[in-house]
Amino acid sequence: MKVFYHQAEGGNVGDDLNAVLWRRLLPDLERLDSAQWLVGIGTILDERLNKLEGRRVVMGSGLRPGRRLPQFTGDLRFAAVRGTLTADRIGLSDEVALGDPGFLVGRIYKPSAYPTSDRVALIPHVYSERWSRISDVARDAGFEVISPTLPWEQFLGQLAACSRVYCESLHAAIFAEALRIPWARVRISSHYYEGEGVADFKWRDAFSIVGASTESAITQTLIPVRRSWMRPAQAIAERRLVRALRQQRDDAIFRLADASRLEERLEKLQARVRDLRDVQQVTRWPPMPAVSQPQEPSPAVLIFPKDNGNPFVSRFSDALERTGAAVDDFSYGRAMAGRYDVLHLHWPDSHLTSKSFAGSLFKHARLAALITLLRRRGTRIVWMMHNLKPHDRNHWFSARLFPMWFPKACTHVIALTTNGLQAAKSLYPAIGKKQATIIPHGHYRGAYGEPPSRVAARTQLGLSQGRFTYLFFGNVRRYKNVPGLIEAFRGINDDDVQLVIAGQPGHGIDTEALSQMCAADPRIHLRLEFIPDEAVPTYFGAADAVVLPFDSILNSGSVLLALSFNRVALAPRLGALPEIESKVGSQWLRLYEGSLTTAMLQELRTANPPEHAEADLTAFDWNSIADRTLELYRRDVGEITPGAASTLDAGQLGASEDAEYERPENEYSKT
């Protein structure tokens, strides 16, 4: 059996590992006759495979996104693919293993020593190293720079000597994860060569198997240039980018996925490698599904934002890409230079926020001019309404301008609930003449990994084991009525209960007053801080029930988050919550009228679902959401008559909390 992989001119460690990895894992590889070709590490699931004679076995390779699937001929078998995006795009079943084989590097390489000093490395992509001087600038600034063109053992030796590493090279991050070296992604210039959607698709695909975020640690990028007269400008940009890396001192950006979750994936992947010795097993692996190409090309979508660390945003973008849509992250330059079928805006007001009259006028004029240009090109302007009005403080002039023009300028509107759509039509009558529909917010299952047991979670959080535990989880804001929750809880006279309040305080929250309210009650645990993604399962694992005592609400992502962890939620009968209750049942979402009372909290203790019961969240399936979104994209502008109802089932609803999804800097855990 031979190994097929891309052989880059000048070398690329991710590709070059193929020459070593498979023979280390299977010393008898060349004598095996279960297939003629092993398709290995790399984004190589394309029509080059048709040139290979005999049976080919795909073992962890990735797909490059595009408007059409490659057409494969001959005997092609899938043992494993890189990640969930590749599997879903091709249409493979759950029996196919997931994982980039680069994660198996820890099986063949053990560091001779671990770092004893705080060495921070930068590993650029081969394109950035070739077409810029970023490596020299970073090295002069004190970074350890590791070239992705080094021989694999030398590369891994230098990597293992680092305590943390910035990775533009995808396989550098994969190797760092495998060797348990904290890493952070950076985008320098490779995405300009590969294409914005291609680079992000590959990263999210690879790390989808462990649920890790692939957001860049910095916003600065480097536009590649090849003309000498542009070098001075590029040199300034290189120094600016490296300076941003040096100023990034938040160690939380360096991440490692859950080791047990990764190990589970790798055990299955390695088992597939061993099964190559079994001809009968190989013949049972699935071939390329017999799927027909879509009747219409998948759309090119420019979306704001594509992935800002918010799990709703990233899961929505991933779901669209799994359908074949080419999804790029919004920027004004990309919108003007590219050609897109759809501009999808989650929070258009984010581009309009200003503290001055002149700034407001400029930002509104800029966005209006862009939308005018795009509409003349035939681009659909889709507004996905998470909230009716901005929650950020804004200049009064900007707030007045928004309803005067933006609802008229968009061509399509997505609301998350029936109540939200009706309220939007009342506030913005122009929406009644648009293509408007209801598309639910998807669930969070798998976004954060499985929660630990209650015993383990409470031990990690320093909570008492035998007490019924209420949890409030989310950004602490005025409309969420945390003081009311504290008052109601303090009315419970029993000692066998405890309340955990976890989340980052929003603008105007008096944290000292909250602390004083809780000071006399040791049963209340205040965690008024940003909660990182990896800690989210622990908090929900510790909880018996989640309490969300909103004063007002349109949509609620916090409710969906609680249900995704199979925790009963108590919330007021407001906004979209009755619609969610109709889908999951009152045993999971308990709604009350009026204000939260002590009696309601006590009643919550009496009838919880069984320990391993799961809430039915089929109404909030991401694949269905993506299909409905594409259906809306393809509707012609002006097709709907004024006031017409959505053609989608308005009963299949979900939610996304309007106040919680507005800006990444206000996130408690990006939900």
C-alpha cells in the first residue's frame, strides 16, 4: 500500500509527516493489499484522487470547501476524515472516524525534555514565511520562530521546547495539541492565498472533534505583497502585527482541548489504522455517498460576524458551510472587492455605534453606501434579528437614523421566534414588505463537551455536595433581575440548598451591592467574572436547576444552553419562552407569571427529570437551520406580498438572547 499526500515545494511539515507517520504506525504498510493507496494527512479530498489506480482508503484527510463536491470515480473508501465539517459536507455516516492524523504524532514522538523557561514561539504558514519577512521581525522582537519547512523531528523538537505557541500553520496547532503545548491561532497572510473561507473551514474542521475555538488571537493581518516598491508599507504592517502579539498578555488565549475527549477520538482513529490489515473490514468501510450535485450552486455568503468566539455565530457559520455554502467573514474591503450572493448581518448596529453626531453620520453613510453598491450587484441583504433595538449605549442621532433607513435597505429578514417577527413588524413596518421568515436558534449540545458528574463538578467549584444547587449563568445585566433571585433564594430557610451566580457583570451593575446582599448568606456563591469556555460544563454539571428571572426578554440563549446540558430551567412567561416550552415540554422549561418567589424556587426541587434524561431538542437542529437559511437566501427579492406569512413552519422555533449576543467584549462565556 502506498501513501498519497501533497508534496510541497520546499517542504511543509504537515504534509511531510505522511512519509514517516504511517510506517511508524504500520511497519508492514507496504506489504498490505487491502487497498492500493492510503490517502493521508492534508486537504486532499479532490479529483486528484481519480488519477490513483486501485482501491483508495481515506484516513483522516480533509475537504476544501467549494460550491460543488468533487466527483470521485473508482473504489474509494472512507475510514476517517478530518472533522465534522468534511463528514457532513460529503454526507458520511457516524460510523466514519473523525480526526486529522496529525493528532497521532504523540504516538510516534516523545519529547526528550519539557520546557523549563517561558519560551513563546511563532509558527507562520509556509506562504507567510515565503512572501513576507514576518519571521525575521518576530525573531528580532524576542519570539522563538519555528519554520514549517523544517524536517519533522527538528520541527517537533523545537516545538516541544516551547511553553506556548502562536500558530498560523494549522498542523503546528494540531501537533501542539497532541503534545499538550498550549497554542493560540493567529492569522497573518495565508488566508489571502488560500481564501478566507478555505482557511477558516480547515481550522474549524480539524478542531471540531474537540470543540475548540479557532478564533485568531489578534485582529491584525498582513496583506502579502510581491513588489519591491511596496516593501516599506509591508514592513510597517509586519512590525504592527508583531507588536500586537507582544501586547497580547492574556494567557487565557492559549488553549488546550479536553485530553480525554481527544484521546477518545484518537483511539478510534488508530483502530481504523490497525484495521487496514483486515481486507474484509476495509471492504465494509463506506464509499462516497451517491449524492447528486445541487440543482443550484451553493451561495457565496459574506457574514458578520463569522466566528467571534460566540458559539451561536460559529455554529451557524459551520452549519452553512456543511451545506456547501462558501462563507467569508465580513470586512468593508472584502465586500467591495469580492462578489457575493448574500450579505448576512447578525448585528448591523455594531457597525453604527458612535459617541458623536459626526461619527454617527459617517458610519451610517458608509454602511448605506456599501449596501447600495451590493444591491446593485444583486446581493441579498439579510438581517438576522437577535434583538429589536441595540443594547449598547449609542449617540441619539445614530439611534434615530437606524430605523429610518436600514429596515428598508435589507432584502430578507430572519427572526428567531414568532413573537420576535411580529414585534419587529410593529416596530419597523418596512419589514412587512420583505422576505421574512422564522428560523430557530440551534442547541449547544457538543459545543463545550460533556459536563463532569455532579460530585466532580462541585468538587472543582468548591461547592457542598449534598445541597440542591440553583445556578444563574450568564452576563449579569439589569434586566436579568439577579437581585430578585437573591432575595427569593434568601427566603428559603433550609440549609440543604445553595445558589451559584456565575457571569461577567455588564454596564451599570453594582457588584459591591450584590456582594453585600450575599455577604450574610454563606449558601450563595458569587462568581462575578468572565467564565472561560472550558469551565462552562463544570458549572452546569454542578447544577440541579437553572434559574433565569428576567424582567423582560425577547429571546433567550441561556435557556437553550441550560436545556443543552439537560438541566431544568425556571424563567418568566415572556417573549419567546412559551414557544420554546411548547417544543421541549414543561418538565424541562418551567414558566411562571409575575415575579419570582421563594415558593417557586422550593417547588423546583420536587420534580426534576431522572439523572440521565435528555431534553428533546430536535426542533433546534443546526442542519435543518442551515437548510432553511439557504431556502430563504434563494428567494427572489420582492417575491413576497406585503404582510405575507413565512412559508416555514412557525412552530419550529428556537431562541438567541437579544442582550447576550450583541458584542463579544460583553461575553461571559460567549453565549
